[in-house]
Amino acid sequence: MNNHSEEVLSGELTVSQVVVLLASILLVALCGIAYELIIGAISSYLLGNSVYQFSVTIGLFMFAMGLGAYLSKLVVKDLVGGFVVIEMLVSLVGGLCSVVLFLVFPYYYFYKPAMFTMIIVIGILVGLEIPLLTRILSQKQALRLSIAHVLSLDYVGALVGSIAFPLLLLPHLGLFRSSFAIGLLNVVVAMVNIVLFKHSLKRPVSLSFAGALIAVVLTICTLNAPQIGVFAENQLYADEVLYRHQSPYQRIVLTRSSRTGHLRLYLDGHIQFFERDEHRYHEALVHPVFCVPGSRSRVLILGGGDGLAAREVLKYGDVQRIDIVDIDPAITRLCRSFAPIRRMNEDSLNSPRVTVHNLDAFIFVRMAGEKYDRVIIDLPDPHDESLSKMYSVEFYRLVARRMNKGGLLATQSCSPFVTREVFWCVAKTLQAAGFSTYSYHVTIPAFGIWGFNLAALAREVPKEFSIPTTTRFLTSEKMVAAGVFGRDTSRVDVPVNSMFEPKLYQLYLKGLLR
């Protein structure tokens, strides 16, 4: 028994009370890790840089839990009541964290303070719970057994939560409904403890009323999660949202301007194309590599699941086969079936000359298979580590193995103005992989100044181009001018990007923060 009389419950713990307390430990840990992952996922979606977001979230959460554990010593009376109150606060703050973060994001400078505050508050509350439960259980069993049971169940709960989030919660419930449902789970834990310990609590009726009120709020939010999600996400976009979908790989949002009717596609909050000027990007990406003499019957497009690069490639009658490799079937399914996008890509994804492979591009180029005359790399910017490896010397060497002798490659290479070091790092990395390169840039209103690299294998890259007349923007004269860089975009000394020494990701962050 504990020597401090003010901590002792009225009567010894029953077996059912012990079981409920032990179950509470497991569920508390499950809910705590789930809130952590939800906040990390939302911040990665809204801000990018997933490793940074999850690292900061986990580190700050663990620190806050330690602070909560330290503060638990101040609770010396009504331990079960204190635990119940804390559970209710966790359910309220954690349950509403997702929608609050989305609503705050449009006011960009308030987002990080709000995110840090929620992480710290939830962490402190979760950190308070474990010591309180340990002290309650120690009134029934030896302290060494209480600590062993509490910590082991805490770790098991964290494991269950960390597995359940990516496999069950996010795919089936989504971010909003997941946070509401986890909040409800916290309330249920609190209410069950109120029922079992009602004779030991000072204000069981008041606690029951508060718990019921929170449960009603979270239940309403859970039932209306799709509408809440639509409202919160709509705050991120100026245009009407036509389509939204959370695939296992990314958040897909398609918007349409109410003024002009133009479409915009966003992946994880990053714009992929704007209908009004996408032709500038895709013409600059595709036609320079295709106007060079030589065989071009077999073409590989890495990325490009929207079919817009394929649209430009299909303008060449001697192209016999185009393989598009895009990891996300949700993107290729949308862009081959949604009428407004089919109009944009001229139904390229349904062409008999096009074959879609829903595979990771890195895995595809590692596989043994046929070789290609021209390769188009239309992948997103390297805003996280998994994308950064797609711009590595190892990746480019694998691509080279899948190219015929004298083959040519073109890749989007970010902005030489905003991310100057990234642009020239891509060029240098291609050269380290055995390619000769021609770097060029064009202006795309949706993106600003945007850069590309044309690369040749076992041949020199041309400096003159014969652009076909079917283009809306690109001309031969423009391509020559595109290879001329001003002082603020000219070549700088940069390292080679490698999977084992990933420099590109840091350069990308540096450019965005400059």
C-alpha cells in the first residue's frame, strides 16, 4: 500500500478495476501515438518535408511527455479523477487537432505555433496519464509489478497505434475521421473509469456530464467528417474543388477556376499543372529531346501519370510504344477517365501505343527489360527523401542501363531561380552518371522560371534544335535562348546527389527558405 493516505482509493482495487486500468494504459498509448502520426501526416501534406515534420513531431511529443510525467508529481489527491479529466482533455484537443490545423493553415504564420502548441499539450497530457495509472495500480500490486505492467502495455499500445494508422485508420477513415474516432476512444476510456470508480470520485456526475458532452461533439464530428473535411480543405484552395482523394501514396485534389474554368491538379498540396500554361511546361520537357535525329520508336516516361507529356510524344508518328511509369493508380485512373482531363491530354492514356505501369520508377528501372530510345523524367520536385533518390547518380545510372546506345533523356529540374543549387545539382549528377547535358529554362506563369536538363548517352548533346510547328509555345529560336542564363541563375558549384550522400534534399530546402 502507498504510505500517502490522500492517494488511497476508498477500498482495495477489484479485479475488474485492475483489468480496466491495464486496458486503459494500452488504449492511452495507442491514442497518443495516433495523434502524433496524424499531426505529422497533416504537416507533411501541408508543408512537405515529411522527415522533418515527423522528426519534429516525435521529438517534441516525447519531450512533452517527459514534462507531463514530471508534472504528475503535483497530483496527490483523487488520482482516478485526475486521470479521467486528463483523458477528456486529450480527447478534446487530440480529436479536434486535424480540423484545427487545416483551418489555421491559410493564416500561414500561425500554423507552426498552433502545431507546436497542440503537440506539446497532447504530449503533456499523455505524459501525465502513465505515472497516475502506475500509482493507482501500485495500491493493488507491488510497485515493481505496476511499473512492469504499465510500461509493457504502453509499448504494446504504441506498436498497435503505429501499425493501425497507415494500414487501417488513414486508408479507411482519413485524417479527420481518424482524429475524431481516436478522440471518442479516449472519451470511452474516461467514461468506463467513471462508472467503475464512481464511489471513489469526488464529482462523478459532473465528470459524466462533461464526458457525455465531449462524446456528443466528437460523435457529430465523426458522422459529419466528410463535410467537415470538404469545408476545411476548401480553405486551402481559391478555386472550386472538383475532386479529392486520399490514395495510399498522396492526397489528390483537382480544382477549377470559377472565373476561367481552368483546372489545377495538386498532389500533397503541391501544384502539378495549371491548364492555362501546362503546354509550356510539357512542350519544353518533351520536344527538345524528340527533335534530335535518331531512333525514337520506344519511349519511357517516368512519372507523367496525367498523360500530358504522353500527349506531346504521340505527336511523333514514328513512336511505336510509350511506357508510362507512375506509382499511383489513382492518378492514372483519374486522368484516363475524367472528361476534362481527357480533353487536356487528348485521351493519350487510352492510346493503343501507351502502356501504363503503376510501379515505383526506381523499381522499374532496376528491373530487367527492354531498352528505350528516349526517356522523359516528369517526377515531382525532390521535396522529400523518397523523391530525392529519383534525382541521384545511382538512379540515373539505372536509367542509362535501360537506354539504347545514343539514347537521349530529358528531365524537369526545378527552378534555376528559386532553387538554383538544385537545378545545377541535377545537371552535375547527370554528368556524374555518364551523360552529356544541355541545361535550359523557360518561363511558366504557374511556376515561374523553370528549368530542364537534356542529357545524351554516348553522344554529344546538340546546341541547335528544330522544333516542330505543332507546338503552341516552343520554337527553335526559343530553345537556343533558353540555354542562356543570367547572373542570378548561372551555374554554381554544387555536389553530386547520391542515395548515400543525399545533398539535393538539403539544397531544395535551402532554396525554399532563402
